[in-house]
Amino acid sequence: MVTTVVADRPLVLALREDLLGTWDLATGAVSDRPISFSARDRQGRPVPVYGSALATAVVDARPIAVVGQYGPTGAVRLMLWDLATGRPSGALAVPGRAAVCALATTTVDGHPTAVTGDGNGRVRLWDLAGRREIAPVARLGHADVVASVASVVLQGHPVAVTLSSGGYGEHALRVWDLSTGRQVGEPLHPDFCSMTRMAAMSVDGWAMVVTEGDGQLWLWDLAGRQLVQGPITDCPRTAGATTMITMTIEGRPVAVTGGHGGDGRVRVHPLLTGAQVAPEPDVVFPQPVTALAAAPDDGLLVGFGQQIALLERMS
């Protein structure tokens, strides 16, 4: 789930199997014409195509949804959808048959760029305006599925941060210079905690990464690969979060987790303090929380079941 702006209207986008749904953030209205990924074969029969990862970008002054897609033939593509028209704007073939598991967009030297991580551990860099792959950032990359990709500015340079799922024992976080495609420094793989989810952010020029594993949160200084805070234990150890994001609330950096142990809880964890925000108890939804996204004015979007809720701070 992500947010974007189309024709001065703030929108929420979310994947659901073979559809990209759109909600008007101001009115809550759901588009009655979701974008369908499905195609037809030569006999005119429908062929299901599914979305696996989602991000947004502005390409040639057009608002674009970037979607990792895969179908029954095993073909994997990075599709560009024009959000103003609902029509495809380009297709980039992803080598191999491993689905795009994680995706982030950023700008590199003024060019809209996507970074993908796939089920074989490969990390790739894409020029969205040129509709081409720039380079495999790492042909081997990780030893396992790339579970998370984030883009952030590190010491003035755009970088991608990737995290492997740990299925083969490689709980590793790697940093890639997007201008050169090279790995920055050594991978981070602490032996005292697991890492299954990751989110990154910059605060006052300081690049930070929050990782989650076994229900505990850890805050890292990205430049020095040093632990700054953790474990943050307000996230129950026996119930890891289903989804996690970083954002700021009234200028304070926080991590937000949801779906603890598959339930409907959403919890705010302040960073750099080591304690949960006392005045803000858990928000509980009637169905499991599956997605979170930051909204304008310190708002928080929560996906649960087949619904999306907007939480706003009370003045």
C-alpha cells in the first residue's frame, strides 16, 4: 500500500491479487475501475497475472505506479501504469523466473529509478524513463529471498538498503550505492538478533534503519553499521509484526508495527527513546492488519481485511 498524488488528488494504491485498487484519500471513495493486470491468450481466454510489489514514481511528468508482476508462464515483469489514464506505460522484462519480492523507487542523478529484489536474492537497478535495466546491482546479492528494499540518502549519496529473509541463515542487511551499483561497506549480520523486516529513513541528514525480528525492534546507524537502540521490547517477542514502516509524528521519528502475530493491533514505537509513546495505546482493528503507509499531516493508513482506514491525530 502506497500513497501518491494524481491531478492534485491524494490517492491510496493497494495490490489485491490481479488488481491495483485506488482510493481517494480526501473523500474515501473507491475507484470503480481498478487497474487489472490480467491478459488474454491467443484464443482470447483470460490469463491471470498477479502483482507482487508496488511503488510509485513520476516519469516524464506523469504519475506512475510501478508493479512487479508474474503470470502462469513464469514470466516476470516490472510494469509501469499511468495513473492518470489507467493504461500501461511500459514493461520491463525481469531476467529469470523469480518474482519481484521487494521494490523501491528513488531519483538518481535526476533520473527516476527503481530498485528490485527477487526470490533468488538478486538486486537490480532500473531506469524508468529509459524503460531499461541499468545494471544488476548484485548478480549474487543475497543468499536468499530479498524480503525488503528501501531507498535513502547516505552521506549525500542515494543508496538502496536490502534485507534477505534469513531462510538460509543469512540475516544480512546490505547497502548499495545507486550511482555506481557497488556495495557500500560490509553487510550487517549481527549474531544476537534476527532480522526479517526492515524500514529506512533519514532524519536531519542521519540515515537510520529499523529492523524487526522475533517481535523485537532494533535501530541502526546506517553509516557506521552500529546499533543505536534495541531491543525495543514493547513489540511482544512471541508475536512478530506482519508489517512495519518508519515515519515522523510531530517531527519525531517512530516505527509503526501492525498485525502482531496475525492480529489487528497497530502499535507506535518512538525511536531514540527506547519506550513506547505512553499516551498512544494500541489501535485494534477487527481483522488482521496487512499493510501500513504514512499519510499527509502525520496520518497513518492501515490496511485490514479488505478495508483501509485513515488514522489522524486529534488536535
